[in-house]
Amino acid sequence: MTALPVGEDAWLAFVDEASRTASDLETRVAVVEQYKHAKEAQPWSLKLWLAYCEWFWSLHTDCQTADAGWPEEEQELGKELFTLDGALDIWEEAYKSIKYRLNDSHYLWNRWISIELEELAKSKAHSRSRTVPPAEVDRVRGLFLDRLQTPHATWDDTAQRFSTFLSEYDERSYESTMVEVTKLSIRAKQLYAARELHELKLANANNTGDTEAYKVAMYDYMDWENKQARIKPKKGQEASPVILCIALYERALCSAAFSFDAAIWIDYIVFIGQNPHLHRSATLSVLPRATAHCPSSGVLWARWILTAEAEGTPHDQIESIKHAATNADLDRDGMESVVEVYIAWCGYLLRRASHPGAPEEDDDLAHMGLASALESVQEWGRKLHGKEYHGDPRFRIERLMIQFLSQKGAVDEARTYWKKLVKNHADSYEFWQQYYVWEMTVRAPKTPPIMATGILLESVRRRTLDWPEKMMETYLRHCNIYADADVLVSGLDTVHIFSKLTAARREKEAADAAAIYAQQNLSLLETPTNESPGGSKRKRETTDIDGSAGKKVKTIAELVNQDDQQNQQDQNVQQDQQDHHEQHLKRDRENTTILVMDLPSEVTQTKVRQYFKDYGHINSIVVKPEPSNSSSTALIEFRSNLDVLSALLRDGKYFGSNQIHVKAATGFTLYVTNYPPTADDTYIKNLFKQCGDVFSIRWPSLKFNPHRRFCYVTFRDQESAAKATELHGQMLLGGFKLSALYSNPAVKKAREGAMAEGRELHVTGLDKTLKESEVKGVFSKYGPVENIRILKTGSGENKGAGFIVFEKKEHAEAALALHETKLKSRVLSVEISTGKNFKQTATSKGTSASPATDADGDSVMSPASAPEGASRTDNNGCTITLLNIPDTVNDARVRVIAEPYGTIVKLVLHPKHQGAIIEYVDAQTAGRAALGLENYEITPGRKLRTGGLKDLYGEKEEIKSDRVHVGKAKEPKPTGFIQPVAPVRRPGGNGRGGLGTKRGLGYAGVKPSSSSAGAGNGEGNTAKSNADFRAMFVQGKTQ
């Protein structure tokens, strides 16, 4: 059985492909059924509902006329299947499903009500009396009244449309009806007004393409809406409708940004379960969708099992949920999700067997199920971690098994599980406490707790116990209550002995910790240039001469000569270190830069250079006006640190009429990395806005490595930079762990990982029928294999190559013996993995109908060169070329600004040519994007251009320098031509997969009259400019 799609976008693509290829009645009906499955999987998806309604409406309109090209028999049958009432019922069902989507439900409503009004107009036109039956008018009036009492973004437009409707069909009651509507809609308008700010934030983030800002705005909105639903209203006031919170959660979960976020699904389920106005059973309709989107979340699967149990779901259905969970990718993020599912399943079996009057079959089922669960968890763990896996650290499933056996009276069998646990949990005081409490619970009344006493004694004698003091205290308390005098005296002696051992252990741990702390502080305080490596050596030698009678005593001349030689060596070492230090400072702009404040607001870079040129060679200057425009600040980089010391003498001096302040910019700059790929200047500034003012952000060039992701952030003072380093290690949205450290080029992090350590092998020539386990078996003969990865195609086919990681480098080198040996039908090629040079393009692919290959061997949308006169789109009209993209902008940022125009099939960034090639799903989308992105300011002062492939590959790499150039720059040569505007290619109108020509989908077309021909310049008609048509096209409108 083919797996069904997951997510709104996947379902849209699935049904769109099916509808595109539907060529007869049977396949068209099949598409309708697929839409029904889609709306069950995504019941709040506006896009799916709108597509479903339009599809059914097109079937209804196509079967009414022979122009659509349907066979006569299918046309007659289609009239029976795709009736007007059936189509309108689907529109109504769709509206009821998404009516509380405040921001976009009007798209579906406007389309539906236009169809209803057209049907009224037809009824009026066909009536001899030119009147419409009152029942039909009342029906549409009711639709309007319901809509106007529902909060939504376009309430005013809806009211205006209702006013027009009344004027035409019920003018007598116009005034009274509008008065009534005004009263009825007060609550709806208040509800939307309270949420309008949140909606605006979401809309702004969406329009700018800032995914992170959109997520933050949505999180804030959901938290606020959640609180509104929990707040108890004051007397006389209405509570916030719960449906609005549900609609917001569903709206978020329909979006790609949140649909696969297990945390949001859990929040939604908890909200439903805890809300007194909702029944807990409602979560049963949400949980299947949640686990489909997040199949690796053990918490969601466990919640589904528990909710099904609470709602009295039959055993076979709960068992099927468990089987579905264990067949999912539960161990993707470790063993915790696996354990969560089995805990829920075992807890269900235990409660089922413990229920009063439960049959013996339930008891046997629980016994077998618990034992099987323990074995299954061990198998999962060994598969994931190998022999290092020792079970759940909190032994939760074992506790359920012990509880089950204890309830049955099988105490000895339960005790065997405790004894098995000792091997892996003996160092945990919590384990011993739980073991002890269990023994005290199951012991026979009025009998000495000998077993419990033995457990406590065993724990006290454990030298590696994590909290021995606690167990000693428990042991003595137990002996005082339950033991006789002999056992108590023996216990006191035992505790006395082990208390001393524990005290010595604690002292040693404290000393070790102090030594480590001191060593860390020493390494921070050490300054190589101020220390003499030979000093301690001379001291030791002097001590030996003075105090060691067994050694030969040197003469005075020898001692003086030795001391001179040692001093010379010390001087040479110090000189080498000083030279290295100065060389480092010359390269390090963070130590050769000053910050000049309170400069005149209108100061130029030239004036600043002239002012400071006498104090040293200036490499670069950045001048920025202050927000208040009362002054400016400059960041000046000199060639050496001595130049900085000279420039600092200008602190407090006057620049014109302004007294300036100069300070060294050492410690102002951070090296920041591991932020989201879409981050830009605005994102970085918002990230550090709580720390202080960011003066400048320096991005690296991507010409030789388009995957670089770091930047240098310079603050206005050391305090702000120091505060910003506190964000180091913070988790950002999207799972990125921020790195924010002081910029120090002298500190280069050593490469880590299996490849850098020489433990990874690259193997080619693998037989394509081999499994990972078989390959691992062959290579594990040379040592423990840590990981193995066989490369596979998109369809899961073995590529015949892979990577094998050993635990030690020596084992990897030993496995090289397999090079050029035969394994099954092929000869292996085995070598140590090495890093490869980075490609100079960044490609993010989708599905391209006709990919070509570029010079680097990468798949691109179009050839590497273009003929003379190539247009702005490629031959098929789906590809556009963007020019003038700075080489510091990555492909993720380009995608953010290009994706709002439509689905991108493939994007190839060419930093070396300052451009990108983007392939869209169709020509209309590509044309809209080309118009919309023309002159888009991607970075301050850099506007995008669109062109052809020849234009792109004709662009030379960006040569830029932040250094100050003295003298007159060369004037740029004027261009000899103006690039012509390429014509917009619109998609052709022939064919819809056998459906014929779509005839308006219910819209009443305006028929041109003979008098209107050529009346474009007549009275009342204003000629539209190119800018007007461009705006209309970008907005997707037609006139």
C-alpha cells in the first residue's frame, strides 16, 4: 500500500498531480476521493479546502457543456454526480471548517459568496417577474449574517458587500437590517481588534520572509490566546471563545514552520485535555495527525495509547496503535521515545490485569506483554548503542514488571528482577532506596526485615555510591527501629568505618576539583611574553649544585659561562615570542582598531582619514551617524598596534568644534556562528539587542565556499561584547546552538571528528546487494566499528559506496588491508577519508523536469551558457536569473525573498558571479517573481536585477576592499546600451489533462460590446502605466 502524504504541502502536491493527469470520469472521481482523504488529514487547511472546492466546481461547470470535451455518456453521468447542490454543499462545508482562521478565511468566503450571488442573479434573470424566490434571498442573507458575526480580517469588505446585496434584493428592510447587523457584530469586531496586533506581526514577518520572526510572533500569539481561553471572565462579560485558540493552533500546525514540531502538537493536546469546555475525547482526532507528522515522538504515541485507554477504546485498537508506534522511527533521537511508548503500553496492560474481575487471559497477556517489552527495549538499545546500552537508567519498565509480579504474589520472581538491576544501577542511591522500600512493603507481617537490612548494608558498603551519606542515614534509622542490639552495634561500626572512607573520598574529590580550577585560572593568567621558560630550570640546577654532594661541583668560570649561555637562550626565546606576538597583532584587526565617538554628524570618511593619517597607516574606516543625527562614530583600523597607541593620544582633542573621544576597540568584536542560515543584519542585531548597541557586522565572502556561516559583530563597548558572550551556547529556534566568542585569529579550533582523527574509511566498489550488517561484519574483524553509513539514492537503492567509522585510528589503518579485495561480485576500494574542496556554487534542489549538468558536475536548471539575446527567463519560461547578489549573501537568504512568489523547484547560487538561478514550478510564477524581484534591495545599496544566463556568467567576481584608497578613483565607463525589458511569458491556455478548457469556474464574464472596441482612450478610461501592470501582475490580479 502506498504511504499517504504528510503535511499540507505534500497533500497539495499529491492531489494536484492526480488532478493534472485525470483524463476520464473515473480518474476525476478518484481525485474527489483523494481530496476527501486530504481534508480528513488536514481539516483546517485553507489551501486544500479551496483546491477541493474549485476542483468540484470545475467538474460541475465542465459537465454542463460540450465545450469541455467530455464524451456524451460521461457528461450525462457527470451531471448526476457533480450537481449544483452538491458543489454548494462542499463550499459550505469548507467554510464551516475554516471560518475561524481570522487572517485568510475570506479567500474562501469571497469565492463562495460570489458563486451564491451569481446563482441569485441567474435566478432573477430567468424569472419572468424579475424577482428571486424569498427562500433563496433569505438563505444568502443568513450566510452574510453568520459571516458578519464571525471575527475576520476583512469585516468592512464583507459589510459593504452585504449592503450591496440588500440594496438589490431586499431594499425595503435595508435600514433595519443594517442596524441589526451593527448590534450583532459588536462582539466579533471586538474579538478581532484584540488580536489585530498579533495578526499584523505575523503578516509583517510573513511578507518579509523572516521565518524566525514569524515563529516568534506565532509563539507569542499562541501563548496569549491560550491565556485568554483560561481567564475567567468578569461578571457580565463573555469568555473568550475556545474555538479561536483551537483555530490558531490548527492554523500553525498547517504551516510548514510548525507542522513537524512535536512540542506544538503536545501543547495543543494539553490545551484540549485541560479545557473544561472541551471533551478529552477530542484529542483522539488530533493524536493520529500528530503522530503522522512527528512519528519519532514517543510522548505523542504514549499520549495516544493513554487517551485511547481512558476513552474505553477496544484492546485490539490500542494494540494497533502500539504496533504503529514501534514500527515508526522512534529511536531517531535516542532511546527515550522508545521507552516512553513501552511504558504507556505496559502501564495499560498492568491496569487492565489489575481491574477487579479481570479474566485470567488479561493476566497472562500482561505477563507476556511486560516480558516482551523488556526484551524489545533491550533489542532497540543494542541496535542503537551496541553493548554499551544497559537499559533504562530509571528502570521504569522493570518497576512495572515488579509491581505486576508483586500484585500476583510472585515475590521471589519479582526479587530476581531487582537483583538483575543491581549490576547496572548499584551506584545510584535512588535505586537502593526503591529496592529497600519494596522489600519493606512485601515482607511478611511481624517478621524481622532481614532482606531489607541486607539491602541497606550492601548499599553502604558500595565504595562508588553517588550519595553514601544518605544510605548510611537510612541504614542507621532502619536498624534503630527494626534490628536487635547486635545488628545495631554492627551497623554503627560499619557506618563509622565507611564514614571515614567517605570523608577521605570527599576530600580527594575536593582537592581534585580545586586543582582543576587552579589549572584553568593559571592557563588564563599565563602570558608567554612575560615569562622566562628557563627560569625554573636554572633554579633547579642551582639547587642541585648547592645541595647535592654526590654530583660533580663546577668551577666558578663554568658556572658563569653556563649562566651567560642560559641568559642568551632566554633572550632568543623572548625575542621569538615577541616577534610572533607582533606578527599576530598586525594580522588581527581586533587589536589594531580604535573607536572614535562624537565626530560631527556630517563628517566624511576623507576628513577622518586626513585627521588621523599622521598617527599611522590606516587600513580601513567605517563611519556611521548616530540615530539622533547629533554626531557620528568611526571605526578605524590601523596597520599595527603602535599606530593605535599613537592615535589614542587624540582622546579628548577637538575635531572642528566637536570634542572627540577615542578608545581602543580591543574586546569589542565577537566571532559569531551557528545561527539560522536565513540570518541577516536585522536578525543579528535583534539577537544581541538586549546586550548593547551593535556598531557593525562583517560577513565573509562566499566565493570559494558558499556554505560558510559566521560573521564578526562589533559592539560599541567592551561591556556589551562581554554581555553578548553570555549568549554562547544558547539554543535558537530551529535547534541551532549559538556560538558567540571573542574574535581571536590566533586561536584556531582543531578539527574534530572521525575524519579529522583518521578513524573514518571511504569504501567504494560495494556489491549493491550488501546490507549494512554484512559490511559491518567484514570490517569489524579489524576492530570495533562505531558507525557505518551506506550511501543510497533517493529511492533507497544502494549506491555501492559508504563510510565506516572505527573507534580507534589503528583499527581503521588495519582495515586498509581490505583494499582491492573481492567481496561478493565486486572488488573493494578502501581508503582513509579526507576532506574535499568546497564547490563554488550552492544548490538546493527540488524536482526538476529537465536538469542539466554544470561544469562542476552539479545539477542545475539550465545550460552553463546562454545564446546571444537570451531572455530573462529560460526557454520553458520557468527559470529566472537574479543578478547583483552580494557574495556575502547565502542561498537560504535568496530563497527567503524568492519563495513568497511560488514554489521553488531548484535554486543555484553563484557567489563568484554575483547571482543565482531559480527554477519555479510554472511560467506564471517565474514571471511574477521576475517582476517582483526587479530592483529589490537585498542589502543596503544593492538592488537586484534580472537577466539571462549570459548576463550571469558574464559577471566577474566581486572585488571589494574595505581599505582606504588615496587618490582619485577611475571613473566608470558609461555603458553603451540600456538592457531591454524582457516580455512576460504567460502560461498557455491549452489543455487541462483531458478536462477541456475551464470556463470561468462560476465567474460571470463581461461580454465585450461592439461599442467598447477601441474605447481604451475614451472618456472615463485612464491609461495604465507599466508600473500599474507590473503591480497588478505581482499581486496576481487581472483586469
